[in-house]
Amino acid sequence: LSAPVCDAVTGRSGSVTMLRELERSNAFLIPLDMRREWYSYHHLFRELLRHELAIGDPERARDLHRRASAWHRDHDDPSEAIHHATAAGETAEATELILRHWIDFRNDARLETLLAWVDALPPDSVATDPRLCLVRASTLQEVGRINEAEHWLETAARGADDDDLQAGPASLASGVAASQSINHYFLGDVRGVAETARPALHRQETGSGYWRCALLTTFGVAEFLSGQTRSAASLLDDAVILSEQSHHSLALVHALGWCSLVHAEVGEPARADRALAGADALQRREPGLANYFGMSMTHVARGERLQRQGRFAEADDELTRGAELARGGNAKLDLSYALLIHAGVKARLGDRDAAEALLGSAREVARTCVDPGRLTELMARAEARLRLRPAPATVAPYDEELSDREIAVLRLLRTDLNQREIGEALFVSFNTIKTHVKSIYRKLDVATRTDAVARARELDLL
């Protein structure tokens, strides 16, 4: 309650005086601010009075809801405006308000609010409006309810050919195309993501930046899990830029986490750290993202960076949180990868039982994926390293830690690139690469490139 909204709903003035009298008389009215502008009424009496109004004068009740909706709409309170429009039976008005504001609420990760809006509408009005079907489908995806999302996405797709239909910042068709690829992502289908994202990205649609950045993110992860790390890095870089431009916070935080992981994989630690810093800044601006599943890969990326620095206990905490968020979002690819990295950290801490349990969990999640890409191969390597490695007497199994640049060179030593080509890939001179290789051999106590790669795998450095 506030005096202006009470005046608007009742159609008369004097609400300020009445609210103050009710508060002074202890009539179950609670002030919500120091200036006594907003109040809350006792919820049991409130529901009783609403029930009496609905029974005694239902048309009057609908009219009052219409007035309340208009007031909240005009005062930038879309959630209350939608609630009252729905209660008034103004389905068309509620629908337009939802379509106007759902992207903002989605970016704030207020996903349950979105579902409540759509669920409150008459079922037939949702099922026959492909725009609302897309809102429901894409929101269900983000909360891990993939099977339900697939049903609503199929319904939305039937109207996707109508270019006049808008569902937020772009056409319905672009939203359906992106959401189809995202559904493959949540099903753990690396091949399916590529097959749907690639053609969708070729469609140049006006105003489709919001959905295009989501496509770039999912396609980038699919490329990474297919072994195409350079392509993945480029796609994820583009996803970050476009997510920022289109103010797509959910895609941005997800892209930044994977971007950090991929740049670390290709030997670019400075760019990996910049991506992490970007994710931290975004979370400070949008605190609601802290519990969003897409934040999981930021924790995983930070855990991997901490592992490289020998800060294993801190890495353990980050990876625990990363896996927890991925599991909450039912994101199979993210969860399997998080558990795999976490197993390596547990092994470095000397907890072989925990490492084996985490690897087993990672493998179980991967088995539920339609196509896990190279996750299965990465797990097999990790299991082989764990079997070969004796229980460590100390945390660090070699005397001197490799630098970030040496780790970058080491990752490329396992490829077919010669030393000159490695230098070109890392934008350093041939002589610098020779110096790094010599240092790597010394620290790992090996004499050849093959032995260095084998030793690095035993030490869980690759």
C-alpha cells in the first residue's frame, strides 16, 4: 500500500490521512520505510478482504485490478503491473507487458518470477502464442527443466516463420533457433550444438545480437569439447563482445568462464585472467548472477588458475562451488568438466579416494550426455594418470613450478607444431621458445619432447 496507488485504485483522494490513522490505531498496518510512504497489511486479513471482494462484487474486483495495473505500469513496476493485469483478466495487456520486460528480468536471473508470470496466464493463451512459448521454453532451460523446455520450444517453432512476431529484442525465429541449440547444450549433445548453431549463425537478422551471442557461446563450448581450441577461443571472444553490446548478462557470464578456460588451454594466461576479472566485475554489477548456473565455469576457471599457482586448497573450494552451480542448472557438459578438473586438484592434494570418486562422478554425468565430445577421452587420460601416479609424499611432485608461459609452451609441445611454429602461435621469437623448452626439460627432469609431454601428463599438467 501507498497513498498514490490507493488514490488511483479507489478513485478518491485522502489516502495519506487514512493510512496514517490506520497505523496509529494499530490496525495491522506495518510501515516499510522511514518516510512512511509504503505499508504492508497483515497477510491473513488481506486475503480475507480480497476473498470477500471477489465473492461479493467480482466485476468491481476486476476493475480495481485494472486500475492497479495501470498505476504500476506507469510507475515502472512491471511485475506488479503484470500481476494485476492477469488478476483483472486482461490477458492481452499482461502478455504485452511480459514480452516488453522479460529480457530485463532474465538478465537479472529472476527466472522464477518469469515462470510465475507465464504460469498465471490462462493455459490456452500461452499455448497459442508462440512468443510466450519461447519465453517459457528459454526460461525453463535456464532452471534445468530441459524436457519441459523442449515441449514448449516445439510449440514456439511452429510460429517461427512469422517474421512479424517479436519476442523481446529480436524476431521469434532467431530466439527459437538459439534456444534449439541451447537445448542440445543442456542435453550434453556436442554434435547437436554444432549442427544447429552453425546454420543459425549464418542467418543475419536485424536485432538478433541478443540471441546470436548465446549461439556463439554454446558453439564455442562445443568446438572446445571437439578439440578445436583455437576456433573455440575465437567464438567465445566474439560471444563476450556481443554479449556486452546486447546487454545479455546470462550469456556474458557463461561466455567469460569458458573463455578463461579456453585461453588458459591455448597458453594465453593473461587473457584467461582478464576474462575472470570481467566475470567478477559483472557479478558486482549484477549480484543476482551469483547463484546462476552459468557462473559455474567462472569458479572452475579460477580453480584451474589457482591449481597452476600451487594454491590447491583454494582451488578445491572454487571447484566445489563450480560443480554445485552446474549441478543446480542441470548443465551436463559444465558439470562433467568441473568434476574432471576437481579430480585433478584432489589428486594434487594427495586425496586419491576423493579424486577417484570425482572421476567416477564425471564419467557418470558424461554417460547421460547425448554426445560428450572429448570429455570421455579426457577422463580416460585422467584415470590413467591417477593409476600411474603413486600417492604423493608432498603436494608438489616436482621441485620447481612451471611458469604460465612454460605451461603454454608445454601444451603446444603435444601438438605437431615445430618450435618455430609454436613461437608464431604464441607471438614470441624462436629463441625465446628454445629457452622455454630448455627450462621445461630441466624442471621436469627429461631430455626429449615426448618425455616432457608424458611426464606432464603424469603430473596432471596437461
